[in-house]
Amino acid sequence: MSYIYGFTLFILLVSLIVGVMRIIQGPRQADRLLAAQLFGTTGVAILVILAELQPLPAARDTALVLALLAMLAAVAFVSRVWKTTSTNEDH
């Protein structure tokens, strides 16, 4: 069973590397936000898998906090972009 966890962790780390490349070359802010959301989601998945592999209940708590922060970052970005876009279209 630990081989499955190890393979999953490897795939998640590859996903993070692809996200870094998207942040560096992303042409728009929305691309960068989605890559940042990928970091949050992947970070939560990695912490949950590590908490399962080792007896670390604090890793689950950290994963929950990271998920909450990722959601708040997305909401803040969307509200900021939505105001900017709607203001520019009105003029």
C-alpha cells in the first residue's frame, strides 16, 4: 500500500513542477491564480497522504488550514478582478 502512496506523491510533485512552469510563463493573471490554486490543492493532498503514512495528526490540521487559505485567496482574487473588469466595461 505504501507503494501506491509513494507513486501518488511522485505524481503530485510532478504536478507542482508543472504549476511552477505555468506561473513563470503564464500570460494572464488568471493562469497564475489557477496555478496557485493547484499549489493549495496539491499541498493539501500531500499533507493528507503524509499524515496517513506517518502518525501525524497535526498534518491533517495543517492541510485543513491550507485548504481554507487557498479558498480565501481565490475569493479575494476573483472579487478584485471582478471589480476591475466591471469598472472598465462601464466606462
